Amino acid sequence: MVPIFKLPPLSLPQAIGVSMTIGYLSHQITPSQKQTEEEQKKDLFKCFMLPVLVLCTGWIVHLFT
């Protein structure tokens, strides 16, 4: 792809960042119709923790650039 589009090759931190961004934006949760209160709490926890985890991982990768 690099010769075709005449772009510089991606470094490893850039490739990790692109991968994390695409993975975060395309992540889908398919809840079942009947959820217990415990499952709802677990899903809510995931909704708040996933962005924090992605942000922290990106910050750690950023330190290596």
C-alpha cells in the first residue's frame, strides 16, 4: 500500500493507535431482551471502563514515540 499511495510507512505506535481507534469505533454490544439487574450493571460498567482502558493504553503507547 505504501508505494501505491506514496505514503510514508506507519511506525508501530501509529499502527497500534489506528488499530485501537478502529476497534473502539466498531465495537458493538448486542444485549439480550431480558437482562437481569446484575447483567445491566456489568454492561454499564463496560460502557464506562472501555473508553478509559483505550485512553490509558493509548497514553502508554504514546510514551514510546
